Amino acid sequence: MRVPVRLLPLTAAIAAPALLTGCFAAPDATGAATEGKRVRVAMMQPPRSGLSPLSDDAFKLSRWSTAETLVTLDEDGDAEPALATEWKQNGRSWTFTIRDGVTFHDGTELTARAVVNSLTRAAEAAPKPRILDGVDLTAKADGDKVVVTTATEDPLLPQRLSSPQLSILAAKAYRGKTVNPVGAGTGPFELTEVNGTSSASLDRYEDYWGGKAKAPGIDVKFVPDGTARAAALRSGEADIVEAVPVSQAALLDPDLVTEVPMPRTNTLYLNTAEGVFKDPAMRAAAREAIDAESIVKGVYEGRADLARGLLGPALPWAAGLREPVRRTEAGDPDGASITIGTFTDRAELPEVAATLQQQLQKAGFRVKLDVREYAHIESDALAGEFDAFVLSRATVLDSGDPAAYLYSDFASDGSFNIAQLADPAVDKALAEAAATATGEARRKAVVAAEAAVLRTDAAVPMLHERVIQGDAAGVVDAAHDPRERELVTADTYVK
């Protein structure tokens, strides 16, 4: 029997204050908090790149409120002040005024030069942070301001600078070959210790520019196994648990579980550069063989939305602009052998892959599966080692705008192009979307780019996920953020 789970609408989930857990005291009459237990968090994926902000590890730094960006996003995806207090556009250049009175965790001062250093390191990184795919960016200091210039006019630059991958860190973070965020952020919590891929610790930063955090610190454990994460909540070993598997949600007290619609799509990426799926007719055959509805009902127990495109119900405007896509006629698989890769970190994905194996075999393919932890499979996926790859992918992860995700995943020079797609029509549509000013015109251009991708069958969107988060009974105002940027903030506390 399925236990009901609270479901938050997207706007309410984004607007929810970003808070957390631990077992400690509520604020007193002055708004300050008395000392209590540290917040214990069980996170799904361990660091992949030593917590470098230039990688996807940046979102851990953001969710722990240790590293901050020049701007943040409101619930509508519009830019709001953070380390920058205001900004102004002049053609290809944007001028940002840097906030006074901010210190890094090592005691050094936030200055325009420090901001330029961080942005320059990101712009010159190889590979670049995903948010800078297709963007040639330079930054220079001008007094207490920073002037950011792009090769072409970029209407989305403030939103780009909200990406955790463009966090501003102290100079000490960049002294080695890799970026080390320990003791180098500006947030309410200072990262003090990282134990490889097993755990991390953070302490409250007493001189935080936004006011002291209510929790004395955060203790993080990385627990890739979804059953183990859910068990940590049941046993009282964790206060906040990321990404509770669907299969475990029914075993938890429904009062401890919240289900949030996510801008996240479960997609089958097909290798267009070599192998069986280099043939568009074979890609069409795979697309026609997939019964996504049975995956939603079976694997996800109805806790997901059937995909009509790459962009799901978290972006409701997409459905109203979408038009039918002309498809290639399917060919005959005739026993063609393929390998599907996926990872174990998201508990549902191996089961999705097994279901796809059955469906594609029924259609005439011979199918092998290769399932590993994400840290051990990502490089092979990006190198095109698989015929197909099942991925749960956030579609507005970086900028609040799906154009960046589409470029990253499907442009010829996209840094996350698992499908190995190189299609001039797709590149043109993606470039047009990226160059269009924000608003209705940009939304139409984004949907046109989505259609150009779908026409190639390089990706077969199957369903749009909802994240299930577990919060212990004493947790007050835990963040339930569809964009996966917030988890623990300065306001988090436990009764």
C-alpha cells in the first residue's frame, strides 16, 4: 500500500526558506539561536572533483551555504543581489557593484579583484564550467566594481553568474593546480574538513555578512545507496536526507517526507557518432520501442510525470509553445547489439535500465547493461563509450534558464554532450535561443531548440522526476529547492 507523500507546487517549493536540521534550540526572543546539536546531512553523491566549484561539486558548496555567487535567483528565475548589490548592462558588458563589508572565511576581504580572480579562473578552466558553454567571458576590476564582458551580447549574463559553478572564493583557493574551497568561501558556514568521498564538516562562520547562522555547524556524510540514506532517517542517524528512493518513501513516516516537482528529466541519450545509433532509423526504432508510461507506473509508482519533451511541468510555459515534431521513420533492429549505461546513485535508474532492456529486446535489439556508481562511469559516458545512456538530468540547474542545459548537452561543442551530437540545425537553433532576450521571445526560441534536438532522436525523454526529501521531526523550515541549490542556510535550525 502506498503511503501518501506531501507534494509541494513548484513556486511554493522554490519560495520555501532554505533551512535544515540537527537537534538544537529554537531562536530566542532576539532572533538569535542558542547552541545545540550540529546538522547531520546524508547526501546522495560523493564529490567527483575534490569539491572544486568548477565542477558539479559546486552544488554541494551551495547547498551547504559555504560558497556564494554575485547574484541569486528568485522563484521566477530573475536575478537578485547577493555578493553584488546592483548591475547594469552596456552592450556586451555588464558592470557589477561588489558588496561592502564581506570577508572570506580566511579573513581576507571581498574585493573587485578577488571577484575577477574567481571569474577568470572559471573562464579559463579546461573544461569550462557548464554554465559557460559557448560563452567567451572576461572580467576586470574598476574600483569597487567588476566589468564582465562577453564576445557577443548575452542577455542572460546575470542569471549565468548565479550558477554555483561561478562561486567567488578567496585567493588561497586557487594556489594549487585544483581549486580548494576549504576555508575560502563567504557563506554562513565555513568548510573546515573534507574526508575524501566519505564526509565533510562545516562550522558556523561568526563574521558572516548576512548575520550568524542559527546552527553551529553541519556534518555531512555521502551515502550513494538510497536504502541506506532512508534507513539513516528512520534510525535517527541523519536529520536531512537527500533523494529518498521511491521504493523507500512508503516505508517512512509520511510527515517526514516531502515530494517536490523538479525541472529534472529522465532521458535515454543515444550515441549519434558511432555504433548502432549512428543510423537515425535505429534511433527512431529505439524511441518507438520505449513505453515510458509503464516506467512511470512501475518503477516510479506514479511519482513522476510522463515526458512530452525535454522540458517538463516545472516549466509550464513549454507545453503551450510546443508543436509536433517531424520524426524519422523507424528501421528494423534485426538483432543489433547495444550497451546501455547508467549509474546506481539514483536508485531508480538501474531499474529503469532493466525495463528498457526488456522493451528494446522485444523490439529486436540485443541489449547489455553496464551499471556503476556515477563517479566511475561519467568519464566513459562523456567519451561516447556507450550506445545509450540513462541519465536523470536537471534542465535548469545552472541559470534558471533551460537554454544553457540544451547547449551543454546537445551543441557540437557542449561539455556534457553524451549523445555526441553534431548537427548544424541544432547548433543554429541553440545559438538563436542563447542570443534571444529574456521573456516570451526567448521561451519560443528555447522550445524551437528543443524541437530541433528531438527531431534528431539523439535523446528520448521518458519522464520528469519529483525529488523526495526526508526531514527529521525536529527540523524547522528545511529547504525543498527544485533547483537543487539550497539545503542548509543561515536560518536552519531544529526544535
